[in-house]
Amino acid sequence: MPLPRVYEGSNFLRQRLILSTLSGCPVKIKNIRVNDDNPGIQDFEASFIRLVDKITNGSRIEVNDTGTSVVYHPGLITGGKISHECSLERGIGYFLEAIICLAPFAKTPFNLTLLGITNGGTGPSVDLVLKSMLPLFKHFMITEKLDLKVVHRGAPPNGGGQVVFTCPIVRHLRAASLLAPGRVKRVRGLAYALRMSPAMANRVVDGARSVLDRFLKDVYIFTDHHKGASSGKSPGFGLSLVAETTEGVLFSCEGSSRPPGTAGDITVPEELGEAVARQLVETIWHGGCVDSQSQSFMLLMMALSPQDASQVCLGTLTPYTIEFLRHMRDFLQVVFKIEPWEAHQARQSEDATPMSVAAATAAAASSSAKDGAALYVLSCKGMGFTNLSKTIR
């Protein structure tokens, strides 16, 4: 049995457990919040560890008495029909964001039911996962039967939401190349209101449109009002927006009202809508072919793809993504080449071969990105990951 890789601190716990499961390499995490008033792993981290244990077979998890040290020996990803009640300290998106990295490589297709906070918790909402992250699967695998269904919505602090995530399994991924961001052609959104007047959702829409209508005509924001059992256990409202470009690239952002009982001013619906709309404009300005929330997922799929070149154009890398690149080097032995967009284009123009259609499209897109933030091209040779758990029929 290989020796576990050793890390310190509570940061990036999900990254380490995900990559340990995919690589089969054990991991030990020590000195978890040793200097805090409440040392050791928190309730939401313990809940995530229990979820990983449920979706795998043969995993061995050792936590010391104080919770400041965790040793994880990974097993095989089984999938199947699973139900899990998530900690209310984090939203369901916190758990989904990690599980979707493992789901395609299970033994049987996933049918995962998660209970908890769907919107407004710490981490991405289920709407952001559905509209922004899941569509990236189409670049690497067949997405038939891939779905995320929101059965009930739930807001903090008491949750009450329920989602069902289904995912097919694959033996291999395919390489991908995303270099042309394109121009934004439409914006779609969803404003929700839970256990309160539906007028709150309409007011959020008015606030968002007051900003977006200055830039684009094709803006549609739908309202989703819930009452009764489907509205969860706490009141709240919020908005999620997704902008789509001519090349199919998606940019997303979201916002929600302040949970009841927390310190601070009352959230005004119109102000929330305006703030989310401005946040979307800023996300588009940062550019790239993947928004900041999905950078790490995109890079992981590239690293697991066949032993062929994959490349993607990204905006400013987030600290979470930078640490994820370091962890992929440790667990998967995959290293990415990072170069500025301008240097990549200059190198492409020096090639003697005629410019392909894809390269020409990317070059045209680059001219429209000059007024935005700095862009980078990340490329790697995939490790050729094979799903050995997939049942042969």
C-alpha cells in the first residue's frame, strides 16, 4: 500500500479527497484548525466525508479524537441510488461541486438525492451548478441522462430543499479545446422567492433588467415562486444569471437575500438584482471560455482526458484554481503549461501551416477581448484516465 500524501490545514479538503479517490493514493491531513477556539473538522466537513464514504466501497477513514487529523484510504466509486442529508453550514452546491468530479467514473450510474440548502448558502447554488457547470460535460462525454432536478427549494438557515442528481458513467473521456470565447448574445436568469410574496421575485427582476437592458435586448429572467412544502423551512429570495456567447461559452453569477436572524441591513430586492447584474457584467469582462466558478472542474476533466493535448482559454485564475493545479501535479502527475493569450497567438502565427477554422475563430475572438482582463491559455497532455469500475455488458 502506498504511503499517504501529507498536508496540513483545513483549506482545500475537498480537493484532496477528490484527487485521492481518483488517483487511489491515500492522503493524510493534519493540524486542522489546531489554533482555533473550535479545533478540528467542522460539521460541514464531516458531512462531506460521510458522503464520500457513501459513494465509495472499501474506503477507510480515520479521524483522531480531536478531529485535527484525517487519514483517508480511497476505495472504488460505486454510484447507484444514494440519499444524503447535507450539513446546513453549507449549501448543497458545496457538496455537488465535488461529487460531479467523481460521478462519471462510478461503477453504476449515479442517482443521488441531497437534502439541505439549495439557494443562498455558502458555495454555489444548485441553479449555478445546473446552468454553468454541468454543460461543460458535453466537451468530454455524452451527456444523455445527465440531469439535476430541483424537487424542493430551501434557504438558510433551516434549509428544507431537495435535489436529485443523475449522471451516466463512462470508461474514457475525450480531449477538448476551448479557445474562442465569442460575444455575448443572450442572458437568461431565474429569480426565486420562498415563503414570501411572489412580488419579491418580480422586484428582483426589475432591478436586474435596469442594468442588463442597457447592454442587450435578449434578456429573459424567469420567476420561480414556491409555497408550502416545496418552499423549504426558511424565507428568502435570490437571483441567478447566465450569459451565453455565440460560441456556447457560459458566464454565471448569483446573489441571495440575507438569512433571517443575521446581522446587517435588510436586503432590498431591487438592489440585489442590480448587484447581481453588475457582477455578471464584471464576470464577462474577465473573459475566458469558462467562468471562475468552473475553472477547477474544467482543468480536472482536461487532466483526466486521453493522452492527447487539451487546451482552454481562461481569465484570471482564482486562488482555488491555483491550488488545484498544485494538487493535480501531486496526485495525478499532470502539469499544465500556462501562457498569456498574446504569446499563444504570436506562437500560432509563426507556424507555417495554414490557420485552421478553429484558430481563425479564436483569433477573431481575441480581437474583441482586448478591452477585457488578461487572458491565459492553459494546455496539458491528459493522463488517459480509465474507469476500471465500469461494468462491462
